[in-house]
Amino acid sequence: MMMPTLRRFAAVFLMAAAAWVAPSVASAAPSKPDELLMKIRQVFRSHRPPPPYITYTLVRQQLTEQGYVDYVDSYIYHIWCRTSDLAALGRKVFRDEARGDLEFLRPEFNQDRDPGPPTADVFERAPIHPQPVEVAPTPEPVNAPAVIGSVTAYGELEYHVTSVRTEGNLLHLSVTPIRAPDRNRLREIYVDKKTLELTKLIATDKLFIEPGNEIHPELFTITMTMIDGRPLVTAIRGETTDGYTGDGHEVDYTFKDIKFPSSLPDWYFNARSYAMHTGEAPL
């Protein structure tokens, strides 16, 4: 028969063994869903602001109503972008590798133009009203957590986290906007459970069809990739969600050849100067 002292020792040992588990790679993540979302946003914005300039190739491919590639609205652009105001110079690339005219662009999500750039702030709210290309976006204040001594005060959240699931090496958060669902566009968030770096997002957007200003709601599946130590948008899959099945109901964007030059000429970002610099146009 086991002595009482030995029984107590064995019980304590078994309780300790049952309580111990192998360290989890997600153990550093906050246990409360809202705090987890705030931490994910904080990790993403720790990489900001982005470098002042980014160049990339945008490949857009959309399908016709019959399911074939729509060659009219499928194209390739080389883009040189200034990240402070999203002003950009673009040149279309044709099948014979010829280059199109110089075009002033302003890539943005949720607008009547191509989304981007790869350095876009995916947590940023969509503007209240559509903005023309000629108008530079005005950044809104960022609700970042403030640290006072040893106390962390979390800023106002735009979303309520409805679920958190572990899927392999990822954490999958489902979120709903607390207010202004048309502006707070995120719906699903996937992050590396060890680093909390973004890997994929599902967000709302819009498909604009001209003429007539016809607009259809879309869901964007956004692929994020770490390049040069920064989380960047590298692919987008868009699908309309209101039953529209016409041209453009499915669209894919791929962002390639991403680089961060230390400088670019000022005239790239002034459309009025393009005619004077056609001989200096980048390829």
C-alpha cells in the first residue's frame, strides 16, 4: 500500500504533468479576440510607412459572361508609384511587348480603377465618396494602441471578431464591421500564428462598369506575401456577390516584379509634364 505522503506526491506530480503541454507557437498571441485583432493590425502597421517609391507590373485578367478571357479588359501595366499620395505613372504592355502612352494613375481599392499598390494599407477605411484620379487621398487618423507605463490602452476597433480558428500554421479570424460596413471592408483575416503576419484577407470591394456608372458588390480574396521584410499584396481574386454574371463577374489581379527604387523623377507624378518627357519615358 502506498504511504499517504507518497500518494500526495504522486497526485501533485500527475496534476502537474496533466497541466503541462508543449509550448504553442501561438502562445504569444493575445487570448482575447479583440486584443488579437488589435495586435495583428499593430504588427502590420509596424512595417509602415512604406518606402517612398514602388514599381511593379500589374496583370489584370477578367472573364466574359460566357466564361472566356475578356481580352478588351484584360491587360498588363508597368507602374511607377509614389506611396505618399498614390500618384503613379503607368504604361500598358501589349502582346508584342510594345509600350503604350504615358498614363497618370492612382491605384486604390474600392474605386473605379485598378486596386493597389502592393504596399496599400489593407486596414484603411474606404473613402466616404468615390474620389477621382486627380484628387489625392487624405489619410484618416489611425487608432493605434497607446502604451502608458506598463498599461496598454487599446484604441477603438472597427470590427467585432466573431470567431478565431486554428488552421494548420494559420489563425483564421472572422470579423464583422461595428459600423459603416461599406467603408470597413474586411471580413476574413488569415495570419501566421507564430508571427501574426498577414497571409490572406477577404474583403468587400466594387466592380464599376461603364457607361452608366453600373456598380456591383464584390468580394476580394487578397494574397499577402512578405517581400524584403514587408507584407505586400501580390494577388487578388474578385467575384461579384449580387448575382451579376456579365463581363467582369470574375477578375484576377497579379502584382509582379515588385521593387523599391530609392528615387524616381518628379515628372513621373505630374501628368501635365508627360508630353515634354516622351523621350525619357521608362519601359
